[in-house]
Amino acid sequence: MSRLQAMWAAFRHPVHPENRKNLARVRERVPEKFKTPQQMYGVHGEGCGATIGAMPRCDFACRGCYLGEDANKIPAEGLDAIKAQMRVLRQQVGRWGNLQLTDGEITLRPESDIIELLRYAREIQLLPMLMTHGDTFRRNPGMLERLVLGGLREVSIHIDTTQRGRRGDMYRFAKTEEELNPLRDEFAEMVREVRRKTKKQLRAASTMTVTSDNLVGVPTVVDWMARNADAFCLISFQPIAQVGRTEDGLGGTVEIDHLWRQISVGMWGTPDHVHRLDRGVTFLGHPECTRYVTGAVRTSNDGKREYLSTRDFGDDKTDQRVRAFFKRFGGITFRSDRGVLEIGARALGMLAHAPFFFGWNTLPYAWKWLSRIGDGHPLRALGGLLSKRIKLHGLMLSSHHFMSRQQIETPLGRERLDLCIFHVSVNGKIVSMCEANALGVRDQYYAALMPKDAPAAPVDRELVGTGAHRRG
């Protein structure tokens, strides 16, 4: 009966009224000068929340890290406190809003704790993504599978050369991103195998910390992502800010434009095509904070690949159709749906609510997409997709730019902070992640977690505090 009720609810309200109301609320935060066609905050996105204190400790000692020097001495928050954070964030990010289960390395908590947090997040209608360096899955075979069976549907695995502590000498001492590609292959196959074994959906993303040292490796990572878009659907590039225990001088050395030129090199082999990404770039909040391109990788039988962005601001007619779609269905998500029947009910609900719109707007847009897939031959593209001679896998390219204290204290920094879309809940109040990391909020929160003679929370691994966290 509950499944039928969910299907009926999806059909009746493809976009829930609460989502529409919350989108309108956050849209009011956007200054008029940023309400451009590229702005998605309040149009289709409501921002993101993250936990704090869930596991301050980490068994890595990365060159860039937002944790403080004393983080490995801090006991983890209790489950009830983390759940309370979730309830506050639920009001901020809305129904089925994005939640990052993160802090230091949250997979060091007992698996039962992680599963309970995942289930509670979905119980209060949040979409939790587990943020991890992934090595715990390698040390503990079967852990990822057990978490998926316990309710995990989204995971982000952080991989880059700034990390210190990875198992295996070839990865521990890697100096180029290309040297880490076999590790990325290992995780991609792990994701595919877990999907096969569990028959469950698992949306996998990756994160890369970017510095002036490994900026040259961004094309390698983008190329790998394009080749493995069936396993990983999102990559978030995060130029490191000078916060926490980040090495002196490492943060604030990568410009946004330089990063996106390197992304272009990875996708097309040359920075000359960066304009093709620019034509599809959208913002979530301040343009200096979060930008991304949604699209798909088309792969033909001969191995030829092409990246096709969902938006094309150089084609006014096509983009007007996209904007018309968001005007009617902004905030829609299928990520919360339980199976194809619920997804189908939501899709039918969209059609029932706006049949003429789909006839006059969406079908021409779909035809345009088929034309792009088939290099001007839409019917050939349709035949290729149906026969699987052409494969299409979604891939989002994104960058998120945190600030140091010095950046926050500038007029631009305050403007960015006022439009922050990434928050934590501290003592029941919504706080920008940049404030938490750069202005001492995180350290103060951790200090409150450290009563005298308090035992540390139990963890599944014995690496924490044994010296694996030390630098060097």
C-alpha cells in the first residue's frame, strides 16, 4: 500500500509544493545582478548541507585539509546530535535536499552507525551522500556492499596526489594523477561489482583537491572520468583554500579560469574548446563559488567520445526551452524514487500536468539532442542508442571554491558568504562552510566535543591515533 501511495503522490505532484516554496525562498537570497539564465540557485537547486563532528578523525594526513591540528584527539558526536543537525539542515535545503555525510573520515565509525545515519536522513527526506577517501572499502572488503544493502545510494570518493596515507606504495608515493588511474580503475570496478551483486542503485562521484602542483593532472582525471562515466557520474574539483592544517602556501594558488581550461584539455585534448564548456556552465549561488556543467558522454563502437552539455547558452532557442522546463518543473528529482514504477509515475505526472508543453517544447528539445548525438542525424542516433552501438552516460563536471580568512574579509568575500549555498548546522544555527573552516567555527565546535577524560567514540579501524595521521 505504501508503494502505491508513493506512486500516486509522485504522479499527483511531480514537483512537491514544499519544493516550490523552498525554491522561491532561496531565490529571494539571490541579488538581481546574479539572476542570470546561468543561475540555478532557487531555479532548480536549493544548496547543500553537511554534517560536522560525525567523525573528526582521519587516518590520512593530506597536504590540504580543513581539519585542525588536534582533530585526531576529538571524539565523534553521538548519533542523536548528528540527527539533530540533519533536522536543522532539512529546513534549509528542503524536501529531498542534498546532504553530505562528512567530517574527517566518517567510514571510521562503526558500520551500524553509518547505516543508521543514512536511514534517518532518508526518513526525514534528505538525500545523503557518503564522503570518503575510499581506502576503508579497500581494507575492509565487502563494506561498500553492506552499506548499499543498508541503504547507501550515493558515495563520493576523494582521490588525488595531495593525499597521504593510501594503502600501497604505488599510490602512497604517487606524484602524478596518472599514477593514480589504476586506483581509480579499482574503485570503478568496485562500484560496478556492488551494483551487480546488490541489484541496487549506487550513484558514485569523485572529488579532487587541486593545487598549483597537480593542476597539470586535471586533464588526466577528466579523460579518465569520460572513459568511466558508466561508473562515476560526477567529478568535483576543489582548489584548496588556506584553511585548517593545509600546508603553508598551498592554498589559494589556482584560478577558476585556469582550472576550467585544464578541464577542457581533458575533454577535448586542447584548451581551445573551453568555450564549449563555457556555453554550458551554470552557477549555484555566487559565480566565484560553485560552477558546473551537466551533460553526457557519447561513446560509439569505435571508441570515439564526445561530451555534450545539457545547456547551450549559445543557442537561444534551445536554451529557452530548458528555461521553460525549469519554470514548470524546477526542483524535480528522481533520485528519491524507489524503483522504476515510482520514476514512471512521476514522469507520467509531468506529462499529465503539461501535455502541450511536452509536445511543443520537450519533444523538439529531445530531437535536437538526438541530432547532436548523431552529428546531425537524429534517426541514426536513435537507432544507435537502441542497438547499443552508441552509449550515453551522464557526467557532471563541477568546481567548488572555498575561501580563506583573508578572502572572506574582502568585500568580494563577504558578498560570496552572503550567497553561500553550502552549510553546516552548529548549535542549531545554519553556518556557511567557509565560516566553519576559515573563521574558527569548526575548531570551537570541536573544542566543545572534548570534555576532560572523555573516551573517544568507537571506530572500526585501529589506524586512528597510531601515527598514520602524522605528517611526513
